[in-house]
Amino acid sequence: MGTAYIDRKDIHIKLDGQSLAIYSNNAREGVIPIKPLKRVVIVGNVMLDTNVLHRLSDNNISVLFLSGKTMRFRGMLHGRLHNNGILRLKQYEKALTDFGKEMALRFVATKIKNQVLFLKELSEQIEEKRFYFSQAIETLEKIREKLNNSIDLDSLRGFEGGASATYFSTFTRIFPESLEFRKRNRRPPEDPVNAMLSLCYTLLHYEVVREIETIGLDPTIGFYHQFEYGRESLACDLVEIFRTDADKMVWKVFRDGIFTPKDFSKENERPGCYLKKESRKIFYPVYEEWAKEIRLIIKEEVRKLAETIINNEETGVKN
């Protein structure tokens, strides 16, 4: 199982031995075995006993809380975390040296490399858009060539911003007009594609946070994304290299007709476009199938970062 999604109003979750028991109107409706779980995602208004949280924590099962309609992050509960004080101390030291800039370069260079690879893949699939893909790929390659250790972080952010603008100006062209996807927007997302991108990026972000905290790093101390109160800057750093993986999944679910504009709602009293509740039931297994592989890659990437930090290894940009 791995992940349990609990997205239903007016239910009560109780502990029953080594299982979570689901009740509605005082009637027992089912159970979820605890042993196979690694994470639980709770969406909206759900009642649960505190001993449920105790048991999940004891079993090192992460709990992610999301709001009901907009699926915005509301909080996260972890079990016992890795008490590796030396690793965190090394991380803090490294963040104040040239190592931080080198890691930032690597994150941005990898992100742009992945954007190029995805656009090349799309160019093979959608021949009528090949001209636009070729132009974007050429621009992205030129930006990558400018990435070296002599540039400062402000310049790096400028290059990354330019690359993202180029990428999305082309990415928007592969979706049908009915989806109204013309640019990247968020908080709130204004169309079905942006709604799906935001949802996937949110879940991806907390996949990364979980692995960072499990291994013993501090998610708030990043290298590319600087410290900002309440932000998991290191997770933001690592998410950059996985964004195109999420973009691919979003492209495929719309291409294959798994989701259409009918699966999303817009309301006058609440701005934004969001996946309907009944359609979220379709989304969860689709996301889980995609996440199986990406979680292994995230775990390995975080492990390599921790090893690099603790072993005082040098990093570099590989074009």
C-alpha cells in the first residue's frame, strides 16, 4: 500500500490494534492496516483520535494535512527523525561557503537539462510543434552554457527565471485550447493544467521534505533558495530537479484523457480552479503509480547530498 489517502468529510478514524478503523455516523465502514503504510494524506475535515497519531508516529509514518477544496498544505507530522546533529552542523557550515553556490549551480543546471530533454521528447511526439520546441531548446542550451562558478546567485536566479519563462512559453502550446493553459500561475491556479501542476508540485515538495528529514538534514537551510522563515528551502532546491517529471505526468493525464475540464471546478465566491472531489479519487492512484519510481530517485538524491556534505566532497556542474 505505502500511502493512504483519506479524503472524505464527516468520518472518524480510530485505532483498532494494528489498523486504522474508519467510522461514519457511528458505523464502522472499513479498516486500513498500519504495517504497510509509510505515509498518510488527510484532506479536509476529518476527525481522528490522538492515539491514532501516536501509533502512526511510533511507526515512523508521515502524516500530511491538506485543506479540503484547494488542497493547500496545512501541516505535517513525522515519527522519530534521524538525530544526526553532525550532519546538520556540516550543512549549516556548508551553506555559508562556496559549496552552497556550487550546489545551487548544480540544481539549476540539472533543472534546465531536464527541461531540454523533455522538450526533445515532446518534439519527437508532436511534429507540428517541432519549430517551437527547437527554438526553446536552443535558448535553454545557450543559458546552460553560461552557468559556471564565476556567476553570483542573483545572476543564477536570473538565468533560471529566463529558462523557466522559455520552457513554459513552449509547454503551454502542447495542451488544447479547451484547457485555457496560457501561462504558469498559482495561488490560485486559474485553469485545469495549473491546478494539476500546483497539486503535483505540492505533493512532490513534501515527498522531498520527508526524505530530507528522515536522513537528518534540515529542510529549512537551502543552497539555491535562501533562508526564509517557514519555508523548507532545501526541499525547494531539490524539487527543482524533479519538476519536469511532474510536468510529464501532468501532460500525460491530459493527453490520455484521464482528466478533462469537466473534472475541475471554478466558483465565483472563491477564486481559482481546483480538481473536483470525485475526480480526486481518480487522481490518487494515478499519482501513486507515478510516485513509486520518483520516490526511489528522491531518496537516492537526498542520500548523495548528505554524503557530499558529511564527506566534504566537492560538487560541480556537469553539462
